[in-house]
Amino acid sequence: SVFTLDPEIAKAVRTTFVSLYKKGLIYRGLRMINWCPRCETALSDLEVDYVEEAARLYFVRYPIVGEGGMPLPDYVTVATTRPETMVADSGVAVNPSDDRYEEKIGRMLMLPIMGREIPVVGDDAVKPEFGTGAVKVTPGHDPNDWEIGQRHDLPVIIAMDLQARMNDEAGPYAGMSAEDARTAILGDLDDEGFLDHVEEYTHSVGHCSRCSTVIQPLPSEQWWLDTRKEYEPGHSLSGDAAAAVRDGRIGIVPQRFEKVYLNWMDNIRDWCISRQIWWGHQIPVWYCENKHTIAAVEDPAACPECGGALRQDEDVLDTWFSSGLAPHADLGWPEETESLRYWYPTADIQMGYDIMFFWCARMVMFGLYNMRERGSEGSMPFRKVLFHGLIRDANGEKMTKSKGNVVDPLIMAEKYGADAFRFAILTGATLGSDQRFSDERMIAARNFANKLWNSARFVLGKVGPREVKSPHPADRESFALEDRWILSRLEQLESEVDFSMRAYQLGETARSIEEFLRSDFCDWYIEMTKVRLAAGDERPLAVLLHALDHGLRMLHPFMPFVTEELWQAVRQRIDGDMAAQLIVAWFPKSGGNWKDASADAAMEHVIEVNRTIRNVRTEKKLEAGARPTVFLRAAGNRWALEETLSATIFTSRVDARVVAADAELPPAEYGFGRVADTEIAVALPEVDLAQERARLEKELAEAAGHAERLKKQLANEQFRAKAPETVVAGMQATMLEAEARASGLRERLEAL
RNA sequence: GGGCGGUUAGCUCAGUUGGUUAGAGCGCGUCGUUCACACCGACGAGGUCACUGGUUCGAGUCCAGUACCGCCCACCA
């Protein structure tokens, strides 16, 4: 692992800085910057959060100055949201095409209160429809005005210090906070009749993303990185970074974020990389007493030009400057290390979409630049970047420290377990979408981990100290129906997992594994093995262990700790080549030749029959301890029902027997059910005929309706012609089953 | 002003090449001390997939539009 201020990283940072400096991409310049008066540092555009705020728009009259410097009774009214900055006004701008002000351009105005004369200039940036169409120009305190000022050569007056207090330029308001100055100035304007009127107004105000203090735009000398400038013909940092995504060398998942990335990259502006804080990499630039400037990787002892004494620039770099180097710097760059050779570029990287610009964009730019000797493929920091969503609080609000609604992962791990926390978040939403934090989900995940633990305990307990050989498909015939079924299901799961993992559908993957383990493995397979194991049949052991082994392997990325712990026990019971740890063990993939369509279909039937038995039990309110006699009048699936009969007897708590479809039932009262061509008759102590009829009618309506819908669909020529064969065939089969069920129920009703 | 996402069971959310009766967990109802698990099990109730129109043999899924919620970007004096 690596720490930002490690010497190796410092070297990478300095090497990058010096290289870019020599190429002329990094420069020092006086520009309008975002200044946080509380942190007392410059910020990049990305570190400013804009918030809509209710404010006021103040309309102030600026008298026109006549010959000899005397104010005329005529005036230009300007609209401003920040009257306190008027002390630093150096002009008033109007749109040159605005008839109202055409003749005013070039005239002088008297700045109220200050008494200074300022010119009226024409500038296209002014929108005639806004306010009065005339805007006061304050180049020292507004980015737009800075631009206008530059175009018209207006002086830059800075009337605030770095803590946002009014300075001597503010005359009578010197020493006041901006807020106090605003109140005082408005009072004075009003007293002297310069305040025309005030309107309610909403606009967005920039705040420091760290401390929420209102940002002051100020002209300041800072270090900048020009990402658009070509460092060699045809290549710029942002141009290359956009191209890499555009031509698919770097894939963004989910894809919709591509547009966001490109939009930002294509409209990128110079990055302010210097900060006036104490923590960070100090800028590797030195100044000598003779005004030489030296950028160097190693600290120079004296000025290489004149030998004079040196002073290092006091600013530090934006931390994202070093973070952006992570993919190659962490591997040892600028040294040609073994790790760098082997691991760069990495395959996948993952982050919240909220740091796409901060981190991802910078990693791409720096990676492509620093590693450019490797060519367009080899220089990329990663091939795929996954953007996950944000965790919001239970009310859907963004988690922030100031709101105090954050969730501490360590506390969650303590409360529910690290695996449960991880699993809940991984399965909580689709990749790229936000999710609400919910304790219910944490509990559910914890319960699943517990369930897994207990199921493994069962398997391991039954296997005992022996070593078991994994089942082999060649021996398929020697396995029971449910064995073949669970192995088939496992293999099907493996294909699904392979598919969804390749598509980066992490949540879907985890959910399908959970579904398999909970439902197929625990609810059905384990339950069905109990009676066999009790009878001394050891064949299920190998299957149990095999399914558990593979399940743990697949679940490992989603629940690393529990699975590793359990697998340590599993690996010792399996006779074969097993890795020392699950984390380095191979990941299952399909191809084991266990798929078995007939077992799938047969078991599905068995499961449905058992469900029906239990349903009748419940509906007829049989006592929990009762073991009613059940006749399964079977046709096509008779063999399957017979093979699993003992499991049915055990898990559905009945005294069941399979008979031929046309077998006579001994005289008794029965509750009936039907699955495809199998009739289920549950002997009952008494039958409420009306209730039984109602139940059967409901079932019949369901089955008949279903069959009817499918029949109609199948009768459609267009459908038969255009739908894929498998769909038609599958529907045909389902329709026949539904019909068999319906006709069986109909017969039963008539018999009643 | 641009761009993007969401709207599916009471709640939180899945549902990726359109295809047989739309799923999970939680919650709810009934039952249960069967030797892995009550952090459990069995059975069940619960959805016109926001709305309108279109394409198609077939639409939660594709297209167009509407409504509401949310996010991102942009120098709205």
C-alpha cells in the first residue's frame, strides 16, 4: 500500500510537475480564482458547490458626469446582487446594440459614495434584457467583470482582504466584514437617494465544498495546468483523455457516464493546482535572489544560473494532482519497476461517479502523458472504469458530515459484519444508481450470511472427518434425481454468474448466487438429503460438498470473510487439488457437463407436487403433527415421484404413495390438487364439500384461463411463423400441462 | 439554458440482446419446538410495471410525448 506523501510518490509528483512545466503546460499566472476566506486557499472549479439562494437585486443610480466634472441630473441605473463590491467598480458596461444606452457609451459616471469617475463601456457580454441592461463592472471581484475589464483596460481594484474583510480601498467601510459593508453601503445609498429600488431575486452562490463558506472570486497569482495545450503535435492532456474514451480504449460502465465524461473533458478549463494550505506536496519550484525560477525533481542547493540562494514556492499542490498519478506512481513510476511492467495498465477500476472529474479524468490524463512511451494502448491507466452510485441516508438525502447523517462502515461492520455490509451494498442497487441506506437490508444480508454458515455447518457435520471425491459427470447415472438436479442447477448458475460478471452486473450476480443457495440448495436439496443420509446413503455427501465448494467460490467476491472461513474447512474434506486460500482459488465456470434438462423438468414437477401437498395441508388446516395419507396418481412423471418419495414423505410430513393414474382410491374424504398430469389426493378427516368445491373451482379457473391464453397465442399464425421455435415449443408444452391440470380438476369437480 | 437518471407489491429494490402465469428481501396473515439455522421453516395475501399514444404476432423491456421526483454541467450582473 501507498501513502500520498511517501517519498516515492513525491518523486512521481515532482517528475510529473517538472515535465509539464518544461512543456509549458504548467504555468504561474494572475487569474480570477475561487478563494475560500476561511480555508484561506485557492480552490479549483470542481471544489466549489453552487447553491440556489434567495437574495435581492439592488438597483443603484450612477449619475452621469457633465462637462467640468459636474454630475448631471441624468443617470444610469445598474442592478447588482453585491452592492458592497461597488467600492471597487471601475466602469459600467452596456450592450453596444442597446438603443437605450447607445449615446452613453464613452461618457463618464460618478460612482456614488466613492465620488470616483468611471467610464461607460460597450460590451457584448451584457444582456440587454437583464435588469436595466447596464451592469457595474468590478474586475477585482467578479469573473465576468474581470473579463470585461481586460477587454476595456479598466483598472482592477481589490477592496477585500483574504479573510473577506473590506480593506483601505473601501474607504469609509474599511475593516468591515462584507456583510456589514453591504448593510452600511445600502443605508448610505438610500440616504443619498442613489438607491432606486430593490427586487427579490434567486441566484446561485458558490460555497467551499469543504467548509461551506461563501467563495470570493479574487484575482490571484496561482499555478495552473493547461490541459488543452499541445505538448507535442496532435497531443494534449485533455484531447488524448477524451480520445481514449471516444474510441473505446477505455470503457466506462455504465455507459451513460461516457457522455458526462466527454462533455467535461471537451469543455475543460485550466486547472488551478496550487493551494495555500500546509498539507500536501510542496510545489517543486525555487526562486533565487536574482529572480531566476527553477523547477526541479531534486532539491537544488543553489541557483544553477547564478549560484544565488534559493527559496521554495510555499504553495502545495491540489491533492488530486498526486491522486491522479496513482495507477502508475503506485507501481513505482518513474522507475521502470517490475510491478509497473507487469501490472500497468490495470484492467478495472471502480469509484463513485461523484469523483469522475476529480479522479478518473486526472488519472486518464496523467497516465496517458507519463506513460506515453508505451503507445496508445499501453499508456492507458485502466481498460474499464466502473462508476457506482452513492449511499444516501434512509430519507434519500445525501450523506454529509455537516448534516451528521453519515454511516461509519466500521460501525456497520461491527453491528452486522463486514460481509453483510458489503453484500447489502453490492446488491442494494444497480451499478451507477444511488441507494438508500437501510438497516433492513443490513439485517437481511446478515441473516443470509448466517444461513450460509449454518448450511455449511450441516454439510461439514455430515461429511465428518473423511475426504470426499468430487462427483464426476461420467458417473451421472449413479446419482439420484435430486443430485443430478442440483448439479445441473449449479452449472446453470455458473453460466449465469459468468455472463453477469462479464457484463459487470455485480448486484445481479450476487443475487443469483444467493437465490441458488437459499432456495435450491438449502430449501430443497439439503432437506431432501436428510432422509437419505439418515438411511445411510452416503452418495449425497460428495454432491453437498461440491455444491457448497462452488457456491463459496462464487460468493467469495461478495462475502469474502465468511466464505474464506468456511472454505478452509471445506477444502480439507475434498480429495483433490485445492488452493491454500479461497482468495487465490479458481473461480467456477460452466462446462462441467452437468446440465440435465430431464432432471430439471422432473424435479420441477416434484417440487410443485410437494408445494401442492403442503398447500392442501395448510388450507385444510390439518394439525401440524398430522401425517395424512397422500395418493399421487401419476402418469408421465411417475418415476420421478417414486424416486423422491421418501423425501416427499419426510419434507411434506405425509404418508405418501405413488399410484397409477387410473388407480382406484380407497374410499375416504380427500382434498385434491393437481400438477400437470399428476393428481394429488390428501386424505382428510372430514371435508367441507362446499369449501372443497370452491377451492377446486378457483384452481380450475386459474388453470383453464392459463391454458386458454396460451392456446390463443399458439393459434396465432403470425406468432407461429415469427416467434423462435424454442418459445413456441415451450409454450406448447406449458399449454398441454395446463390443459392436463384443468381437465383433471374438471373431472374431480364432477365427481364431487 | 443544456444533459442524465428515476417512477415496478405497504417499504427498499432487481428485472441488458421484447417471448410462456413480473421477482427478491423486509413487512403483513396463518401455522410450526421435523436432530444446519427462530439471525429459522412451511403456506398464503399483495402489483392495470406513473400516464398517453405508437411499433410488433407479442412491450415492464423499443420509439414519441406528458406529469412528478432527483442529479450533473453552464461566468443567470
